[in-house]
Amino acid sequence: MPRASAAEAAATAARVLDAAEKRFIAQGFGAASVDDIAADAGVTRGAVYHHYDSKPGLFLAVVQRMQQQVADAVVAAAGDATPADSLRLGSHAFLDAITTGGHARVLLADAPSALGWDVWRRTDAEASAVHLREALLAAGVAEDAVEATTALLSGAMNEAALWLSERPGDASARASAHAALDRLLDAFVG
């Protein structure tokens, strides 16, 4: 049997990743099966393991992709505004992006337990947290306080995202979360 071209292999890996993301959003990590993901992607179970080694490896790829999507939304929203405005715009964009399309369930509910705390923290630090830290520094948070401030603000936004994910479509809850985020940001940068 001829080997697949690099383009075909990449297309297969992308189909598997897309199918896995849909399953993990709909069912959670524990209930989603590799067999169902493979069927959804139109490939064999072996093809899934060829591209992603394991179910946790596939889940990690989904998490990394989602984290990058959230980070991209933060960077796009922050734009070229003043440092304080960039922090504010990026923080609000984070809250909106992570509560869109099942991201909160995958990134905040399932990922810490499915991947382990250390892996989850590392992937978060490589995505949105790095942008938050940089924005806090640019907005005037002192170097000796930036790590604690990043942890506190990140934790608060993650909790707000989980709270909002329990209230889908509740515009009042969303407005309340954004107003509370503004008050919290005011405490850090005025």
C-alpha cells in the first residue's frame, strides 16, 4: 500500500483533530471515545493513534489549539491601544473567547484533570498567561508583583468563565461578569 503524502497526512490529522474537538466539547474527555472520534473523522482507530499517540495526546492537541485561538482573540482585541486599554480589551476578549464554543469546558473543566495540573499550567503559561503578564507589565504593574498579579487575575477570569459557562445565553450574567472584570482591572491599573 502506498504511503500517504505529507499533505494527505496533514489533512487526516486535521480531520481527526476537528472530530476530537467536537467530541470533547459535546461529551467531555472521559466520555469521548477514540473509536467515535475515528468514525467521525472517517479514519481508523490506528490512524488516530498514528497521528496523536494516545487519547491524552489527542486531547492535548485540542487544548493547545483552543488555547491558541483564545490567545489570538486576546492579541487581536488588545491591538495598538494604550497599555492600560490593551490590558482591559484583552481581558474582556479572553472572557468572551473562552466562553465561546465549548472552550471553557475543555480548557478549564476537563484539561486540568485529563492532562494533569503541571501540563495544564504549562500550556496555559505558553498561551494566554504570557500575554496577560506582558500586558500587566506594560500597564505599570511592578516587576516584583507581576507574577502574583498574573496568577490572581488569570484565576479570577477563569472562574468567571466557568460561572458564565453555567449560564449560557444569559446576557445579564455576561454583563455582570464584564462589569466585575472592569472593577478588578481598575484595582490593578486604575
